Amino acid sequence: MTDTKRNRIGFIGAGRMATALAKGFLAQNATKAENMLACDVWPASREAFTKETGVECLAESLPVIQKSDVLFLAVKPQVLKEVTPEISRNSDSEQLIVSIAAGVTLSDLGRSLGDHRQLIRVMPNTPCLVGAGAAGMAASESVSAEDRQFIRGLLETVGVCHELPEKQLDVITGLSGSGPAYVFQMIEAMSDGAVMMGLQRDIALQLAAQTVLGAAKMSLETGLHPGQLKDGVTSPGGTTIAGIAALERGGFRAAVIDAVEAGTLRSQELAGNK
């Protein structure tokens, strides 16, 4: 990561995504627990965040705002407007504010923060918890190249991150933001099929998850088109083509495309962009 003077990282909201990011940053030695601080209104969330990260989590947001060089807004889009007034009153003009609220545009965020200019919008996903995240980010024009590189580098310690035009971040939300849930459902369905055919559940789950992991690794490391990789394991009249035909009859590809589209449209709806 690029060296920076932005050493202190704060989280407004200490839910699953904030926990995943904080744990990932710590696991990859991107920062230290003593350089992070979080807050959340829910006692259970505060307790869980501190237990999993070792980072102090407060009930009040003011100390987090005042002590952070980089402030992650890790709350749901629907409640973001409840936390921005205090940030607007107490934030330093040079503080870098990073929002992970789905669908909230940089312009809307800036207005809600009293025209604060140091803004970055990020859409991460929960696999950053295991160093395998996939994120997209967009920055306001006032953010320096150094700060953009810092946040991109921070996110790259827990996966991959692409800086994109902001209009594409809703698509990132529908694809990689929501995508892990699609894959988890596929793993569950694959293991259910194996159990139905006589395999014990623990083995079925492990092999299904490992199969998805292996296929993803092959796709990333070979750089080959997924269709080409699919053809490489599809013999004439064999078991794989029989399974693929069943997926096609069930509308598998169309359902996945529809899921990404639905996630994208919902991201737009959450911010009132439609």
C-alpha cells in the first residue's frame, strides 16, 4: 500500500461488513487494532465487533468521527441520513469519508454531509473476511490520487478492487456485492443434490464448496473464458453434459442473469435513483 498520513481508521456502524473489513485489514497487517475505532447503536453489534476484531466499539459516534483520518460509513442506506448530521457538524474538511452504503451516490452523500468533498464510495463484499473480497470504488474529483490509491490498496489487502465510473457501482452491487449469496445458494443446492443421491451431508458440503473454489481459481489463474473451461470437462454423451442440460432446462443461466439485474435495480431504488 502507498504510504499515507491517514493512519487512524474509524467505522460508523459495526455490522457484518464493517467486521469483515476490520478483520481483513488486521489479518493482512494493513493496520493495527489500536489505530481503529468503531461505533454502533446496538449493544450486540458492539460486543460482536470487539470480540472478533479486538477493536474498541463505542455507543457514541462523536469520538469515532473526531479521532479518524479515514471514516468508513458502514450503515444501511436507509439509516445513513440519521448519522450524517453529526458527521457534518464534527468532521474535518480534510477527513476522508468512505461510504459502503449501497446505492447512495457521491453527490447525495456530499449534500447530506454539508458539501464535504473528500468522499469515496465503495461496494465491497463479505469474502474480504477471508482475503478474497471483490470490490468496486469511485471517488469525488477532490480526492487526491494518493488517497484513491490508499483506499484501493487497503481494499486490495483483502481481495481485489477496481476503480470505476460511479454509474457502474450499482452493477457491482448486484454482481459482487450480492453475489456471494447466490454462490452460497448454489453450494447448498449442489450438496442437497448429492445428499438426495446418497452422499452424507458433511462430505457433500465440503466437496460442493471445494468444487466452486477450484472452478473459480481455474477461471482466474488460466484467464480462459468460462465457456472454454466448461467445454474442457464436457465429454460427448457424458455425465457433465447431462448435468448442463438439466441446468439449461431449469433456466439456470437466465436466473443468475436476472439475479444480478434485480440486485442492480434494487441498489438504484435504495438511493431513489430510478
